[in-house]
Amino acid sequence: MTAHILLVDDDDLLRRSLAFNLEKAGYRVSTAANAEDALALAQRDTPELLILDIGLPGMDGLEALRQYRKRASVPVIFLTARRRQFDQVLGLELGADDYVTKPFALEVLLARIRALLRRAQSPTASGETAALQVGDLTIDPLAHTLTRRGRAVTLTPREFDLVYALALEAGHVVPTDRLLARVWGAEYSGEPQVVYVHMRSLREKLEDDPNAPCRLLTIRGVGYKLEPQEV
């Protein structure tokens, strides 16, 4: 079936041009010029992927994503003309899967869309289905749940895929480029920032002290490791 994409941008020319090219690429596209209209559209016809401009009039893209995440979880790509890392990092922590800085090449955006939709259709990015017990963490990819000391932890789809990938090799260092390939796909080669941002968010949810992590460790210049903790 044709994937439904909701495109939200207040630049009329960009919105029309991008919608035309997305439809030409085979997607069904709905568009909105502001966040309020976009949220109403999404409620009537849930998209399978959201492309969201940060700099919207009125409610900006960051607040729109906060509102949207209260009722749905689909892949989200931010479009931004701002080059400050703050917005990019905050967007990913809110649950966005990716960002593209304007101006961007259409081929790059299409590749990212294909990668996100492909991953959204599988239980986990790795294709594994076995539940894992890593110390006090229980990770079930079929139910898409993680519990810590018996209590459920709410994760975004990408956070779940990342911690599961680390759990498959618990106690061992997983190189950053391998995590990128497994969780994000080849389209993200050379962009370790997305791993860093999601690791920071995971630490907020899984560490007793996120500023002094003892379970999600960074091995500088190499990658990351999930260290089992006592139950």
C-alpha cells in the first residue's frame, strides 16, 4: 500500500514543490501550512510519516511534535533552516527520528523517508525477535516493551531499537558505525550525532544518575556498551 506522508511547512512554494515530488515518488501526501491544521489533519487521517518544519508560525514544530506524541507515534523528520544544534538535539529528544537542514537535496530526503518507513514496518531494526534479560532490564521486541526492575519504561521506537541492539551484545563495545547501520541504516553513515542524542535520552530514562552513567557507557573513539546491572 502507498505510504501516507503528512508534510507541514509554511513556505507555500516549498510545500507545493515537495508534495509534488513526494507524490511523484509514489507517496500519498497531505499538507498543512501550520501546526494547528496539521494536528487536525493527523487526527482525521493518521499519517505513516510526518515531515515537520520547526519554524512554523504560531505553534512551532517542536511544540507540535510534543502535542502529536501524546496520541500517536510514527516516524518524524524535522525540516529546519536553523543550524543551531540545540533545535536538532531537542527535536530528536522529543521523539523525532531525523532532521534535514534547508536547503536539502530531494534524493537525500527520499532516502531518509525510505529508511524510516522500512524500519517502521519491522518489529526491531535488527530483525531479531527474542526477548532479552540484561541484568535488571527485560526487553521484548515483539511486544516492544522494556521493563527496568519490573517497571515499564516508555521509549520512542528509535530508542527501543538502539537499546535492543546494545542488549544483543551486552557487556561488549558496539562500534558507533555498526549501531548506525543496524538501527538507522546505511543512509545515516557518517552521522554519529543521532546516536549520541538518543543515548543521552536513554540515559535519562535508564540511569539512576544520567550524568554519571554506569549502564550505558561511552567508549570514546569506539562506540557504546550496555553494562548489565544487578537485579
